[in-house]
Amino acid sequence: MAELLFRLRHVTDEEAEEVRDLFAAEGLDTYETQAGFFRLGVDAIWLRNPDQHDAAIAALNAYQAERLERAQREHAAAVERGDQMTLWKHLAAHPLQVVLVLLAVGLVAALTLLPFLGLARA
């Protein structure tokens, strides 16, 4: 019976391709499914041979640990260079967008709390 190895929903094309290449390099018997037009299925990579499950999980865990380490290094380097986007940098670059988002958040909060504030006065 096939086993789910890796869900592809919300995964970048780069990461999905790296995972496909990893499984191919390990010689694992996998296949891919798509969710379909109405998104009723699952975008995923499946393992056909259950005897390869332990090897597949070990390879995937090693890949994900390496990818996490790489992402953390890239983030630290961006922070060190001053390239990391912060709220203040975003505000300076897109002031209208930030103000409109803050107004929308305030409006939603006010509409949510309005019935409770009315109860407190009564």
C-alpha cells in the first residue's frame, strides 16, 4: 500500500524539485498526485514500496534539517547585511499600504468588540 511521504501544498517549486531529486537519487519508488481542479485530492509525493519507508523518512529528515540550517544561515546573513525587511523598512517603502492595513485591523477589531462594549453600558 502506498504511503504519503511529502505534501506539496504550500511548497515552493524549488523545494518540491529538490525533494523529487532527493528521492530519485536515493532510488526510491515514488509517484506524485495532484489535487485536481476542485482541490479535492492531495498534492503529494507517495512511496509505492513500503519496504523503503525507513530509508525515505531518513533521507527526508536529513534533507529538511539541511534546508532548515541553510535558511537560518541565509536569514542571519540578511540580518547582518541589513537586508532583512522589518516593519519600519516596510513602512518607509510602502507607507500607504501599511496605514491601510492598520486601519483595516482596527476596523475589524472595533466591529468585533462593538457588541461587547454595548453590553457593558447596559
